[in-house]
Amino acid sequence: VARMIFQGLEFTNKTPFKDVLIHGLIRDEKGRKMSKSLNNGIDPMDIIEKYGIDALRYFLSTNSTPGQDMRFEIEKVEAAWNFINKLWNMARFVELNVEKPLALSEVELTIYDEDLLMRLDEVIKEANFFYDKYDFGEASRVIYNFTWNYFAANYIEYAKYNLKTNPEATMATLHHTLIVILKLLHPLMPFVTERLFQSLTKKASIMIESWPNE
């Protein structure tokens, strides 16, 4: 880092970057440094083959505190895989039940829709706050809790009934909320969110979309 700054100032009169994020070591489950002598190393390719690259990436990026060491725990990788599987299931539900969703401004929202969207605005606000601080663990916690504990556990259950009584508003809210969730999670699990976004929107890429704002 110091060398790059020196060279940047010497040859361009500019620093090459504004922020530097220094992470700690990844230790084994007992807190020991991974080494050949202890034979306690983890081959990331083995984890990727079993759980997928996004599950590993999500675990590594959300379970470490900046500057602190972290322990490798396979249970947390499995938890990340379960969360990704939950996203796939939610996307499948939306794909099966939402046909050509209207914009939120074009529908008459119910109290369930408005409550969800108010909560979503708070999630966007909090996630952006933590992302700006490079606190990926807290950002993911906020997004995870909303996605699993409220959107999946509550709103989607209401939607199974509301799709019959107020289909246009429910479809618009379902689609809008899931797209925002995918955008917020994209830095942490890029491949899954890209795949689901393309499937739900038929657009080229989530990477060229605007970032959510409350």
C-alpha cells in the first residue's frame, strides 16, 4: 500500500486510492493460524464445489470485522448457502405469480404493501450507511433480517391471499422489493443476484442498474 502511494505521488501527483481496507487472517475453527505443519488449511475450491462461490464469498465478507481475524466455520458457510437457496425460492415464487408488473406509482397500494415498502426504505438507508463504512457484516445483517424474517416469512405469506384480492398492487410490490433486495446483496453474492435479476427483469445486467435509494 505504501509503495503504491509513493509511486502514485511521484509519477502522477495523485494517490491511487482514497481508502484502504485491511482484513485480518482467516484462522481454523480452533482459532489457530492455518499452516502446512498443522495441516489445518482449507482449500477454497473444495468449498466452492460443494456450496458455490457466492456462499463462500458471502461468508467471508460478512463474518469478519475490519482489521480483526476470523475463524473459518463450515456451519456459517452452510447458513450462507441456505440464505441463497431462500433467495432462489422467493424468486421462483415471484416468477410464477407475477406477470408484467406495473410500477408502484400505477397501482393502489394496500396497508400491507405500504408497510413493507416503508420497512424496505429503512433497510436501504441502513444498508447504505454500513456499506459506506465498509461494515459488510452489519449491512448483510440488516438485509438478511428483512429478507428472511419479514419479506419471506410475512409478506409473501400475505401475498398468497392478496394476489387474489388485489393482484396488481401485490405483484408490483413483490417484484419491486425483490429487485431492490437483489441489488443490495449484489456486492456480497454477485453471481446469484445477477442470474436472478436477469431472469426476473429480462434486462442485460444488474451491474448497470442504479443503486437503490430510499
